[in-house]
Amino acid sequence: MNFETILGSVDFLEFLRGKKATFLLSASVTKTCEIPNISQAGIPGKLYLTPTLDAEFLCTKQVKSMPEIAQTPKGVPTPALITRAVHELKSFSNIEILNLGLDVVPKIDYFKIHNFNIKSSGRIDDGAKISALEVFQKGLEFGQSYETTDDYVILAESIPAGTTTANATGLALGYNCEGYFSSSYKDNPSDIKNQTIEKALKRVDLSGDLFEILSSVSDNMIIFNAGFILGSRANNLKIVLAGGTQMAAVLLTVNSILRSMEGSIDSSNIALCTTKWINKDENSDIKALLEQLDFPINAYASDFDFSLSNHPALKLYDQGEAKEGVGCGAALCYGSINGLSKEGVTKKIESFLGA
């Protein structure tokens, strides 16, 4: 099991080899997920539960807010299985949950849930109604005050319909995003997404205030984590952004905020890690998104796939029916630099499915 360098230098990830990590899961709901067929990240009609169930399974290997683990209508199980498998084979020092607007709080004891008094965000085609400046400031303050005894932090996300809000955010901020954002579907439901994004962008003055734009078209995960990254520079925290094009949107948001302030960032302690399924996705282009940043970024993709598995549900990943989420790409990269094998990770994931 290894990884590929998408951008930057291999040195950053190699430096972390064998070092300790805290895993932070940003769990959030955008009501955009209620738009029919816009996302398949979970159980139809209950997508708002996806981040709750992901947090429960990641922490405890059980789901408690539903009888069974979330899977898509096509039977694709949540990528939380992949991250949990890595954790069982080579554990993260800590797993903590950031509640960035959940409808149902995860039923977990002992694991820290950071609450920020943030409500789930609205549908972007109806104005997301986010207090973006307030959410950003909460992220900024959390980043400034966050302390860990570990060597670095892995910052992951679970937010159904998040690729749609990420795409809208990138476009609203003026970046070239056409065809660059991924989808939870194999065949990106671009008509539904594009109509939703078009409605969202028509509602807002794109030449107006940056935070007013974000309040209308973005989501809490993107805005909060942009603040967290900027705040964390105060204590030089090493951060691995765990995700695909949604985490690229976080970085684009950081970039736009810096531009508006005529500021700069030392990005040498920040990297992004994703999956092979995102890196090789023909319907998106994470590298093209990251190349639009004004600052350099290190980005990597795990080379893990399910070629060693015969489980039909897992084979759907290799067919493009799921690509990223719950930090699985960064978890796999973490596994690579901590000596885990593709066979071992595959077997552990299969064991969760009774294979």
C-alpha cells in the first residue's frame, strides 16, 4: 500500500511516517441534501443521519442512531468502514468530533464532541442562511486555541451533498470549477447539481461581501474549517486535510479570505490527502482546483483499491460509485506511512461486512 504525490513534495508525508495523529471529524448537515437525487451519501430520505452514523461507527464500530450502517441505494457502504479499519490496525491517538450543525448528535460516550452552537445550514437554492462570519470566527478561535500532544491533526468531513455546496462555493468565489468537483455518484447528477447551483448563484451579489456570499451558497464545514486552518497558523499546527474536492473548496475559501485581507499564509505545514478514486476520477479534477491557490500545497492520493476483494459492495468503489468521505483517503495514506498492507486493510474492512 502506497501513495502518489499529486502536488508538492513527497517530503511532507514522509516526515510524518511513524508519527502520532489526532483524527478530527467535521460532522455537518446542509439541507441541500434534501433535494431529490442530488446525493447518494447515505439512506434516501435520511441523509441528515449520515454524519451522525459515520461518527458513531468511526468511534465505536457500531451505529446507534439507526438499526444498521448507512449505505446507498446501490448498496455502497459508508467510507467510515475504511477509516475505522485503518484505526483498528494502527490506531489514531485520538478521535474527536466537531459538531458543525448536526440534526442528531451521535450517541457516543468518552469520545470528545466539540459543540459550537452551530445549526445545520439551509438549502443553497433557497439561501443557505448561514451566519458565515460567525461560523468562520468560531473556526478561527478553535484553531488558535486547539492543542494536541500529537504530531499532527487529520481533519476529515462527513456532510451529504457537500460536493454540491463546495462546487457552488468555488464558483461564487470566482474560481474555474467547470467539471472539477466530484460526486458521490459514479455518474455525476450534473443536471440536478447545476440547476441547484445556478439558483443559488442567482440569489447573491457575487461582487459583494465575501462572507455574505458564503452565507448564501456554502456550508458550515467549509466556512468553519477555513477559519480553523487560518487560526491554527498561530501555533503552527500540522494539518492533513482528509478529503477530496470538498477539502479543496476549504482551501479555495482560505485563499479568497487571504486575498480580501491582502494577507498571506505559510502553508508548509498543511497538506491534503485523498483516495485513488478521486485522483483517477474522470469526472472531476482535484489537481486543477488546487493549482488555483495563491500558496503552494502538498497533496497526495492513496493507491489503495479493492482489487484484492471479491465483496460486491466493495467492488462498487472501484466502479466509481463512492470515492471519498470520513477522511478515508488520509486514513489510507496514514496506513501507508505506518506499515499497513493492502491485504490487511482489505480483510479488516470485509470483516465489518461479515465477509
